[in-house]
Amino acid sequence: MPVVEESVFIARSPQEVFDFITDPAKIPVWDASVVAAEQVGTGPIGPGTRTRGTSKIMGRHFDWVTEATQFEPPTRSVLTSVEGPLTFTVTSVLEPAEGGTRLTYRIDADAGLGGVFGRLADPFIEKAQARTVRANLETLAELLAEHPGG
């Protein structure tokens, strides 16, 4: 199972970071692999909230729907895919650190990414996705440092 895990320091409180990263409309602002994302339905974001989106990975577009299977403000959020060709889980863990937040972001995907690329491509895709996640987290940290409150 391909796993990508990266961490970043963000000069904002855990609650500010949590609120920003769990807002579906803001995901494409900081995650370059997400072309579009929106909340399914209305109401406050929390456990069971679904998000519909489109990602571009290795030049291919994929539609997906995730569900918030864990939602523990401001320390933990887990999104699990429930529709789409890729099976994955995204875990965000936030910890107070040095006057800001240490965000650890982890993606667990099925081997072969659902058969879309095949198992032989896993190491290549895992390395490419790790670079993308690292860049996304740096973008997030810069964005929140420059624009408090998102």
C-alpha cells in the first residue's frame, strides 16, 4: 500500500489550521493536485461530512467522494474515499509547536492505486506524490502566514 507522509510547521494556531484544511472549498487553494472540491449537502462540517472533488495525478483526472470518518477539532481529521476509482485515506494530525502548529499529513492508498496505474508504478507514483504533498504543505504554510484567517 503506497503511503505518503509529510510534516510542516505553520505559524498559526491548531484551530486556525484545522478550520482551513477541513473546509472543502479551500482544498484547491493549497493542494495543487485537487482541481475542484465542494461539500456534498449543507450544514456544518463534521463527522460524516462528504466532499466531492476532482484530482489530477500523473496527468490523469479522477473524480472522488470522501467522508470525514474522524473529525476531532483541532487535532485530527481523517477523510476516507467512498466513491471513485481510487481507494485512499487522508489523515491530518495537528499538534501545537513553537508558537504555531505541526501538521502531519498522511495519504494511504491501495496498491496499484485501484488498478489505475498498476502495482509496478507504485514506487514512482509514491515518490512523485510525496514531492507534491511536500510542496502543497509549504504552500499551505506560506498562505496561512501571509493571510491570517485564510
